[in-house]
Amino acid sequence: MRKSSRGQVDPFIVMDVMEAARIAEENGRHIIHMEVGQPSVGAPQGAREALARALDQPLGYTVALGLPELRRGIAGLYRRWYGVDLDPARVVVTPGSSGAFILAFSALFDAGDRVALGEPGYPSYRQILRAMSVEPVGMQTAAQNCYQPVPSDIPPDVQGIILASPGNPSGTMLDREHLAALATAAAERGAALVSDEIYHGLSYGERAVSALEVTDDALVINSFSKYFGMTGWRIGWMVVPEDMIRTVERLAQNMFICPPHASQVAALAALDCVDEAEANLAVYAENRRLMLERLPAIGFDRIAPPDGAFYVYADVSDLTDDSRAFAAEILDRAGVAVTPGLDFDPVRGARTLRFSYARSTADIAEGLDRLARFMSQR
């Protein structure tokens, strides 16, 4: 069977770690999951109740850009969180943030274009771009810049720049001044700006700044997966400039027809479940406190303190130069699943690990105990 060269993308290693953990559990082991950004909570109760009521009605195709009432609700979120007066017509509901990236990259870039992205960073940016015959160009961000890019990191001759704040895997954020500087640098280069804001709402000091607060000339992507705990519902959104609405709509019609109707109903109700989402945030804050207190004492002391999301990214170059083998050893001997940095940084990732603290506090405490025993015996 003939295969396209652009279809030969790298694996998403964290999914391989998840599979190894699943096999271990199938064989009777109890595994603590620190590998994946999977909240331990489910969808908010109000979202589940709304869907239960809707099941008595036909659920079918919606308009391609999403239910108008959901788009209005998301626009209201921007008023509440950022003070941004957003036209709901610019909101596009998508099948998860992954669907948003596919639509955004299709609308913005041609085959052969070059797109800059920070390393370490979310690996699927790179693989989706490659599958579209677009060249991802890594920006090796510095630890002293909290693994976030600065304008001098942007390579020449790029047609796009992808930012993520809070970042995955680092959890670090861009403040307004640095985000504005990067938006200005993108505009000066004539490069499209894509801002991944999927972890907004999950911050532990200052709130995250949206790209829409510093520019209207950006595509902003978000999701119900993280703050609202709705990973499996596959429902996200993006905000596009006014002159791109019809382009994105035509792409959405042909690629996806529409987002899942059932998930849209639940997402609309989730927007009102603020108390539940904030209670979950309090759990993550306690988990973060435990991680930052105990990981250095255990032996993972080279970390970028996370401002948001639910990850700790650790430089383990003093412990290994093969993070994939090290993660496998930790899973085998400690029963803790962690993610090797190779997913996030093809240059330095063999010497880094990502720890997720998205699970329950009891799980995180048990995982830290197991890591401590493992490191003391290593």
C-alpha cells in the first residue's frame, strides 16, 4: 500500500506511556498517573445534567461554527476573564482544540511555509504541521526565560508563530509585556500569530493574559478539556479575526461538518459551573504545592516553577541522558507513569521529564512517596 511521506509523523510518546501503564494495570499493578494532562474530575455536574435533559430531544448536525448560544456564551467568558468585548461571530466551536489547530493551520499556511514554535512545547503542533507539508521550526527557549520565547528567539523567514501560555510542558506564562512584544514581532515579520490558551483558568498567582488583550490580529485557541475537566467530550473553540470567519467556516463545513451536538450542549452548561471549576483549581493548587515542596528533596531539583496548568518540567540531565528509558524504569520499579521530555523538545528532551499533577491529591501524595523510595534505592 502506498503511503504519503507527510503522513509519517512521530508518535505522541505520552500516549505510548499511557498504553504501557494500561498494560501494567491490566496485569494487576496499581499505577499512579503523572504522565498525562487528564483531570481526575469529570465534566461538571451541570454539564452532565444538561446533556441528560437534551437526550429526550433529537441530537444531530448543528451549524458548522457551533451553536449560536454557545458562541455567545464563550464571548461572555472573554468579558468576564479579560474584559474583552468579543463579537460572538468570531468564535468558532471545534472538535477539541486539536480540531481548532487543524482548522487554524489549514486557514493560515501553505505547503512549504515555515512556522516557529517554542521548544519545549506541545508536540502535536509539530506533527500536525508536518502532516500538512508545513515546516515546523523550533525555537530553543531558555530556562532563564522560563522556557518561553522572546522576540530574539524568532527565526528569520517564518510565516507563523505559535505561542502557549501557560505552556505545556513547563506551566510557565507570558506576562502582558512579553506577550505584546511577541505579537509586535510577529506583525513586523508579517507572520501569523497563533495563541494556545487551553490552560487559561488554571493559574496560581497572576491570571493568564490572552493574546486578544494585546492584539486583534491573532488566532486564539482554547478548549473545555482542562479548566472545565471535559477532555473526553472533544469540544474546543477558537477566536479568529473577522476577515477569516468565512474561510474557517468553509473549512469546518468540509472537514468536520460540525462539532458534536451533545458536547456542545454540555459545554454551554459548563460555562455556568464556575464554583465546581474553582474547587478543582484549589485541588490543583494543593497538588502543585506538594510537588514543588517534595520533588527537589526527592532529587528532581532543576525545575521551572509553574505559573499555571498542572505540570512540572524537570531537567534530569544529572540523572540520565535517556529520558525515555528513565521513564520506563520509573514505571517498572516505582509504579509511577511520567512523560519523557522527548515529546516536547527533540533537542534537549532526552534529559528532561514532565510530571503531571492533574489527579487527586491522594494520588499525587502516593506518587511522590513512590518516587522518593525509587530515588533512594537507585
